[in-house]
Amino acid sequence: MPPHIVRPQGRPAQLILPAPTNLQAPLWRSIAAFRFASLAYAAILLAVRPSYYAHWGWAWAVLAVMAAWTVATTFLYSVPARRTWLLLGTDLLVTLAALLSTALVQHPDDVKLGVMPVTATWLAGPALAWAVVAGVRAGAISAIITGTCVVLLRHLRAGDILSSTDLDGPVILLMAGMIAGYISNLTTSAEQAFARATEVEATSRERERLARTIHDSVLQVLAMVQRRGAEIGGQAAEIGRLAGEQELALRALITADNLPPPEGELDLSAQLARDARAFVSVITPATPVLLNEKTVWETAAAVREATDNVRKHCGDTAKAWVLVDDEGTEVTVTIRDDGQGMPATRLAEAAAEGRLGVSHAIAGRMRDIGGSAEISSTPGAGTEVRLRVPRSGQAA
Amino acid sequence: MRIMIVDDHPMWRDAVGRDLTEAGFEVVATVGEGAQALRIASSVRPNVVVLDLQLPDMSGVEVTRGLVAADSGIRVLILSASGEHRDVLDAVKAGAAGYIVKSASRAELLDAVRRTDSGDAVFSPGLAGLVLGEFRRLAVSPDPDTPRLTDREAEILRMVGTGLSYKQIAERLVLSHRTVQNHVQNTLNKLQLHNRVDLVRYAIEHGLDSGPN
């Protein structure tokens, strides 16, 4: 037999990761929308209250700069690579300059009375941007700097003592900066967790695909060894038999790779396949036969006793079949061997003489789980043990 | 008898090809891929296709469906190593005439090929268990079109599932060998018909039958 090389089958490994979902994009769109809305608000204030301003024309010039900067930041912040400290710093400076220009364009009395600065709410832009880029602390720092300027603006010129209402704006600004930072942190960690989960999923899917291929290749070789061994005979037959056992074990393992059964239940088919030895063929439906754990343990033990018995009484050449037939309300497990069998009369005799030790043990196990066992034999066609396993698994 | 072997493992292609040739069968093609098998089937015209379920380019189930659709005279025998239960069952429902495992002996393989060619369903105990299980699964369906097993058919499938030969079953039930075979074949026909009806129904529901317009 030529040496066999395990070749991965199918298409080469493809790890397709979905592009990391950009959860921060909506935050930036919100900030841009906020800047435009605030700009409009500032323009309205300026238009309806020209009397507050010593230099109304210059105030409009400041507003024009703010408009230009709003457009610029919307454009600049839209690309992640451009969200640098240079941009953030410039953003803050431009905003502070616009804010402090209030001292030059507004009437000093109106500044003192608490009239909105020329920037109005527009001044919150940098605090939000800092928060989204660098988190809670950065948002707070930017908000505090801006807030300090607001307070200074009012009190350097007016020289008044701070009143609590003067602090309302800066405090709200601080809160906004910190909340935006918190949300940004959340979205960042969510994005990372999502990317990691996607990666893990793709890796395990790939591993599963490889495992299937390798399993299949190994099974192919084991089946070949078994087949050729049996043909050659002698010691080769023994090697073939061993290969057959490994084939069985590996197949049971692959079958068990499917979805785990629900809590407290087991797949009877998988359990029997795991238990089976080379001379036993376990015949099952394609869908799992789910029963409660105790029922599965007891039934599997009964099947094991029955097949052990086949080995003992029918010799090394005997074969056995275990058929699982799931009829809905109950499951029937039939164990048949191809040994000599015996006439029904001898079976009855044996029972009468108390020589049916094993079948008593089997019947006892089945009674425990509310089922029954039945033994029949035909001379020349082997012995058959039929186990009836109730679905409920409760004693009748 | 003209035979095509479809298996991507050269080791198995050679071994199966050699066994069949030595036994006097005419192996007209050995291929390693499903698409290739479908492509050349019409020109090499095999009677029997010995098909591995694990192929690199497409599933054995698809290959079976394609082969049978192109020529209903082609008989497909599944020869599989890992043989996921679901795949075997699906292949049989898609029209495969039988299934044996790769660890089966040379004599069993030759017998299976002969029987497949003569139109018999090759029911290993494993396949009997799968078919029986499928009918049990369908039994809970309220749909009146769902195929059901007669008591006799269930009894015979159970016997095949516990390793009894048709001859032994015939003796036990006092029936002719032919009758037992017909019962077994019948169960397979019912499943395959049900599968086709399902496919047609699916096609109609999804508007795949309306043709080009």
C-alpha cells in the first residue's frame, strides 16, 4: 500500500473577518449635527439681539469663522486617521478664541448680566470631540478648560463674585464631556469584543473543517488496513481487527462532536457507539435518541452485559448487532448475535434451573427504569435480546 | 457491466478498481471529483457508480442527485468511510440505491455491486437503521402525504437492522426471498418519492417552476 499523505481537502483556509463595525461613526455624526445646530442657534441669537453687541459687525465675523470651522471639523473628524491631538488642540483653541472674542464684541454690561457669549452652546464641540477620541478624562479636561474660560470671561470684566447660576453652564458642559467619554469607551470595548468573538468563531470553524478532513483521511486508512488485513489473514488479520476498533472509536468520537444534549439527557445512540467493540455493529437512526441520563446509563450497561455474554458463549468469531429503534413513546434496543442459538425449550429449562444469570441482571436493570427485557432464540439464527425502554424513564 | 468509481483517495480508487476488474467488471472511469463525475457520466455511460460521500468539490449527496437526474438508469452505490449518518440518509433519499462501509470485505463489495446492478437496494444493517429511523421521525408529522411503514415493512427493516440476511428473514417470516426484497425496496422507494415530492413542492412555493419569462 502506498504511503498515504493526509491532504487537506476542499478550498484553502479562508479566514473572512467582517470589517470591524464602526460603532463610533454615529457619535461623530451626532457631534457634527450638534455643531451645526448650535451654530444656527448662535446666529439666531445674534440676529434678534443686535443691541447686546458693541460691535455687531465683528460679531458676525466671529460667527463666520465659527461656520468655517464647523465645516472644517465635520470634514476632518470624519476620517479616523485625522483625529489627532493636533486637530483636537486646534479645535479647542479656535473655540476658545471665538468664546473670548465675546469680551471684545459684546457690551460689558451684557456680559456681566449673563447674556450668552457669541459662541452660545457651540463651545461644547471640543469637549465632545476630546471625549470620543480619548475617553472620560480627556472629555472632562476639555470641558473644564472651556468652562474656566466662560467663568473668566464674565468675571474678569465684571469683577463680581461667582453666583451659582454662573456655574450651571460649565457644570453641564463637564457632564456632557464625561458622558460622551463614557459612551465612547463603551463602544470601543464593544468593538473589540465583537472583533475578538468573530475571530474566535472563524478560527474554530476552520479548525472544525480541518478536523473533518483529517478524521476522514484517518478513517479511510483504518478501513483500508482492516480490509486488507482480513484478506491477508494471520497476523495481518489481527492488525486489521485493531484498526477496526480504532475506526469505531474515532467514529464514535466524531458523532459525539455534535451539539451537546440538553441538561440531564443523553443520546443513547452516541453512548452505545462509544461502548461498542469491534465485533458489535451499532445501528442507529440519524437523529439523536435523547433519554434521561439514568435511563441511558442503565440501558447501555444492559447492552454491554448482553454483548459480553455473546463473546462468552459464542466464541471469538461471533458478531453482534445492536439496533436502536426510536418509536416515540418507547425505544426498542435489540441485541442479536449470529451464534448457534438454542431451541426455545432449552431457554425455558435454563430459566427454570436459574442458569440465566446474565438475563436476570439485564431484566433487573430494565425494570429499574420502567422497561422490560425479552430473550428469544432460534437454532442456527442466534439469540436475540429485546430491551423496551420507556421514553419517560419513570418506573411504571 | 460498466462501472464508474468516484473517490478522491487514490488508495481507494486503486483498490476498488483492482477488485472490480479482477472480478470481471468493466471499470469505465475512475475520477476524484464530483463535478468531473457529473461531466463525464453522459459519455462513459456507467450502469453503476461507486461513490464516496466525502469529495473535495461537492457533497456526495449533490453528486447522487445530479447523476440520477441526468440518467434515471444510473444506479449509485455509496461506499463511505466516515459516513455521517445524515449524509448517508440524504444520499439515499436523493436516489442512491445502496450503501456499504469501506471496511466491508472484498466479497461484500462485489456482492453489493452485483446487486446494485441487478436493481436491488443494497441494505446494510446500518442503512436499514437509518431508513427505519427516518420513518419513525416522519411518523409524528400530521401531513397526510407523509410516507408510513406498514407493520410488515417495519418488521423486516428491524430484521435487516440486526444483521439478518434476506434469506434468513424469508425463512423466519415464511415468505419468498423476492418478497422480502420487494418490501425493503418499497421502503426506499417511498422515501425517495417523498423526497422528490418535497423538492417539487419547495420549487413551486419558491416560484422555481415558472420557467423563463
